[in-house]
Amino acid sequence: VNRSKHRLYSDLQTPGRYGRVIITSFRKANMLDQHHTDLILKLHSAVTRIQVQRPGFNYTFAHICILNNDKTCIVDDIVHVLEELKAARSSNRTNFAITYPITHLKDGREVYNGHQLGGVTVHSKDRVKSAEAIQLTYYLQAINSLNDMVAEKWESIFCDTVELFQKSNRKVKMYPFTSSSLKEDFQKTSRVSERYLITSLVLVVTLAILCCSMQDCVRSKPWLGLLGLLTVTLATLTAAGIINLTGGKYNSTFLGIPFVMLGHGLYGTFEMLSSWRKTREDQHVKERTAAVFADSMLSFSLTTAMYLVTFGIGASPFTNIEAARIFCCNSCIAIFFNYLYVLSFYGSSLVFTGYIENNYQHSIFCRKVPKPEVLQEKPAWYRFLLTARFSEDTDDSEETNTYESHLLVWFLKRYYCDWITNTYVKPFVVLFYLVYISFALMGYLQVSEGSDLSNIVATATRTIEYTTAQQKYFSNYSPVIGFYIYESIEYWNTSVQEDVLEYTKGFVRISWFESYLNYLRKLNISTGLPKKNFTDMLRNSFLKTPQFAHFSEDIIFSKKFNNEVDVVASRMFLVAKTMETKREELYDLLETLRKLSLTSKVKFIVFNPSFVYMDRYASSVGAPLQNSCISALFLLFFSAFLVADSLINVWLTLTVASVEFGVIGFMTLWKVELDCISVLCLIYGINYTIDNCAPLLSTFVLGKEFTRTKWVKNALEVHGVAILQSYLCYIVGLIPLAAVPSNLTRTLFRCLFLIALVTFFHCFAILPVILTFLPPSKKKRKEKKNPENREEIECVEMVDMDSTRVVDQITTV
């Protein structure tokens, strides 16, 4: 016995195939007046005449609709209400009244219209005065592959029919929606992002080349900037190929993977290039390469291991969100291959450009650069393109500062390091940090979880328009909640009745219907009550409670061998009035009902399609945060055995906490809720912060002698250029995302932008200032030799068999 479709707006078994449309007016007109009633019935007639052409047969709604017991199509009862209203107007009857949310048809049937009439204004006794919106639903069969194919095509034609009807009736607004709309609109995010991602790629390539270039045509490394980006791209494509070959599924959250790789991969390559600048030019290429790998690959290996652990836990069975698990799995593969490509592909590229530099060849055209005296005879543009400094023409003091002509190196060393450590600047930085913490705290106290479908699809889509209209006009009543008892029990026995009623009390208690408890306690159900009487009593007890909008039930019977009837399964549908805190109340209801289902003696299932999205967002916040805490504890334990000083761990933990706290706070102030995308970004933010801050802190903490200020400057000079280069490329790559017409990418942009900005603020302002007056302390040199007693040692020059000049420089002491 399936009577739920007659009474309730319900898709409680499976989503199935359906077409749905909300009709409203631009001027908030009454949709129950004669003009709009005729218009809606005309639309209904057009929808039922839709034909799906297949070879040899044309399918209409009558062929694929869900059938009633009398073999007629199940149609929303609001259509029958409108037909009776039209008939009453035709016969000049004035006694026809529509009540809300329950009304009666002329055949005596009781009809629930809470989800079919929206924006309702009522007179006394719930009589409807006007309604601003009407919703119609058409349920389709999908019992086999052919039927499902026809139903899918019917849904597409349904949307086209509604849009065509809209064009011919400009005074009303229609919002069509089908079972396929959410899936199509979710995947649309990828399509609308394509040209913006191409723009982002072009900007990143351009800036990566510029960041690695300098006026000196020999020491400039534009190809290394391009090859660094190519390394990241190859790793990302390799991961995508492996996922595809292994049968993995694609989803729009993959849009964040290139930016995860961009932040980690580019910084690693820029750090290697920065280490190359610190090596002596008079060394052999092999020695310079060895020094680069020794200097930069240890920290890069540790941060890569950190990424693998964090995303590895996210890709494990601990994560119960498939989209997040696939995202983390793909990120792990991409990061692993990026590490291999940096070791092999980018390392080889660095060696190749090292030989080009060693032979004084042009960094772009790879041709030999003429001597200065030869260049003097060339045109000005030629001299500009082939400007280079030759070691033979400079003394030893200038030889070590060859790379200082690089714009970023020159800016940090000559200006920024002295300015940020100035005594008069420090108080303003501390004050600015206090302001930062204050705003972050203000936002942190307003954090909310996101459970809106509009957060995961492109903006200009049917899903957004439909859900907005539905929330506006049809939010007075909660979604239909189904209670499924899936075992054969003897409802007429007293003990079973007590179990069911005890469960009902539990539901009532946690779903805000406390006034119903007293009524239930007064129920006197005697032993031997017939099955039908028990169901009727339970149903009537619900309907006598004003907080319930409607109640419906279905019972499945089976016959035994002796013609006795047994109840195989049953279900009850409830609709409750909705309060302002609808989402929080439904989430609490879901969690408590699950606990009841585990402890109840009666086996039951509680379900509503909206619970799927509540699950998604509840677990998207809880599970990733739980995984990130596990990752953080593991990494702290793991790094305690690897770092040379425990203070590095302390400062790193404090920095990560400060960055994450600020990002969450400002993210909330920027109207970003905690959902799957934002939480994944926060997990990535931990890694991004450690990526950029760990080298600075390690250099400072491990430095001996001199002053704190001296080591702060040294740390900025050594690692600041790589951080600044990767930050500029990262921000330029993110900017086009802000223009993508999708809430998913907009959330991605805002979160990643805040992570990059706050981390940059800590690297170049907070840490350089705070470390100048907080531990660890530095021991100043105890002895200073008198300049008059300095011993001069002559430099020794050695020439190897390959005629490569190798000078062992020994400075004066």
C-alpha cells in the first residue's frame, strides 16, 4: 500500500527521476487568482503532452509516470485543488475554500499542500487568502535502462518546455529543476572555469620567467622559471593520468589540486635556485649542484613528507567523504611525483643551465657572450641584450656579489631587511599584529558550517535559482522525515507497542514537540488491539498535535500459508513546522535519531534526502579536522627526531596556530562558511605555512653567535627571495579564480588567498620582528682581534685539467 505520493511531497525511497517547477510572479501577485490558475493549468497540460521520440514509439508522461492503484498517473494534489477552484469559479460557487497546510477535496480526500503552496497568507481557521508561489512535481519511472534513458530525456525536454512557456508569459517567473540538475550544475563548474584557468596559467608562466630573470644575460635563469612550472604541471598531469587509468572519478574539487601543487612545487624549485645563487661561481658545476642539493633538498624532503602524511590520512578510510578522499589521493600522487621530478628533471635542468653559465653563454639563446671590448663595437640594443659581468674583470670582493643585481635580492638585502628590523618599525608591527588577532577572534566567534547546495555549484544555474526560490517560499515546513521499520513485528502486542511508543517519545523529545509527551503518556493501548486500529490510533495521535503539519503511513503486508496476514514492514512520514534555526535543529535531530536507532529494540531507519547534505557538511567539517589533528600530532612527533633544535618545533607550532586562527577568522568575515572546500584548504594551509616558515625559523634558530637581528636579516636574505617569488606567482595564479561564476571556486579563491596573504605577513613581518626580542638568545663573539694584528694570507689559485678556474679563497682573519 503506497499512499505517500497522494499526501506528501516525497522522494524518500530513492531520488528517482522527476521534474519540478516553482511558479511565482515578479509583482508578488496571488497565484490562486483566476488568471494565474488558468496559466498554471495550461502549463500542466503542456508538460503532460511532452513527447520523447524513440525509434518506433513516442513516449509521453502517461507512459513513464508513476502509476496509482487505478493505473492512472500520480499527479500533485495541488493540480486537483486548482481544477476544483476553476470549476467553482465557472459555476459561481463562493463556498469553495482552500485551507493551509491541509485541505480537503470534493471527494473527501485529505490533501497536504504545505510544500505546494508558498508565501501563503491566511484568514481565520487557516483559510488561504493568497499564495505567492506554487510548486508542481512530476514523478517518473526508472525501473530499467530504457525507461531511465527515456526519463532522462524527458527531464531535459521538461526544462526546455518550462523555459519556452516562460518566454511567452513574461509576467510570471518559473524555476524548473530535475533529478539531473544538481549533477549537471556541479560539473558545470569545471566548464566555466576553463578560460580562467588558462588565463591563470599564462600569468603564472609570465611571472615565473620574470622572477628568475635579471639584467645579466649569463646569470639570468628565465628557462628555470619556466621549467619549474613545467615540473609542477608534469606532476599534476601524471597524477590525473594515474587516477583515470585506475578508474578514479573526477569531481570539481580537483580544481584546487593545481594550486596545492603550485604553492609547494614552485617554492621548492625557487629554493633550489636561491641556493644556486649562494654558491661560488669559481666552483665546478658538480660541486655547485651538490651544494644546492645539500642546502635545499633536506627541507624540501621534510615538507614533502609532511604533505604526504597529511593528505595520506585524508585519502585513507578514516575519511568518509568520497570527494575529499579522491582529492587527497590525487594530491598525494601529484606531490610524490613532483618530488621525483624535482630531483631528476629540474635537477638536470639546473645542471644544464649551470654549464651554460660556466661557459658564459646567453641564458636564453645559449650563444657565447662576447667580451666587453667586443661589445663596445656593437649597437646599443645588442649591448643591452648581451650585458654580462665577467669574473676576470672583477676582483674577489665583487665576485661574491654577482647575483646582487637581481631585483628581489637587491631589494631585500639593501632595503627591506634593515627596515623591518628598525627599532622604530617594531612597535607598529606588534600593534598591527594585535589588530590582526582582534579581527581574527571576532570572525572566529562567528564561524558557521555551510550546508547550502549553492556552495558547490556554479552560480548562474538552475540549482541556484530553484533552491533560492524554494527557501524563500517553501521554508515554513521541514522536509518530510521518513521512519522505516524494516522487520516483521507484532504491532498489536503490548510490548511491541511500548517499544514503538518509547521510540516515538524519543523522537518527540529531541525534535521540539515536548507538548506531545503528555498526550502519549495518556494513551491506553490494550492487548489484542487489531492492526488497523493500532495504526489509526497512532496516526490520529500525531494529527491531534499542533506542531505536526502532517502524518502519513504505508504498510506492507504478506500472506502466510494459512492465509493469515503479517506486517512485513511499515513506514511513517512526518512533517514539522520549521523554525529559524532549521539547519541546526535538523542536524541535531539526525544525530539523535541515529543514536536511538542503535539502541532501540525495534529496527528502523530514519531518512530524508536533505540528511545526505547534512551528512556531507557535518562530516566535511568533523572528519577533515579530526584527520588534520592526527596529522599534526604525527608530524610533531616525527619532526622531533629530525630537527636539530626543539625550539624550531615550538616556533613552527605557534606560527601555524596563528596563521590558521587568522585564516578561519577572516574567512568568516569574508562570508565563507566551513564546508568541504574550506576545510580542505585549511588543512592545506598548515602545510603551506610550514613550507614557507620552516626554512626561516631553522636558519634563525640554528645560527650561532652574532645578534638576533643579524640572524633575522641573514634568514631573510637566504630564504626571502624564494618565498617572495613563489608568493607572487601563487597570488597571480589565484586572481583569475575570483572572476569564475561559481561559489565553489569563489570559496577556493578566498581561502587560498587568505592562506597566502596571512602566511606572507608572518614570514616578512611578524616573525622577523618577534624573533629579534624573543628566544632563542644568541651569544655575541667574546673576542675581537685588533686590526693591527691581522694576519694576511695569500690566495692560492689552482687550475684543473679541464682548464676550469678553481680558486680557494681564504679571507683575512
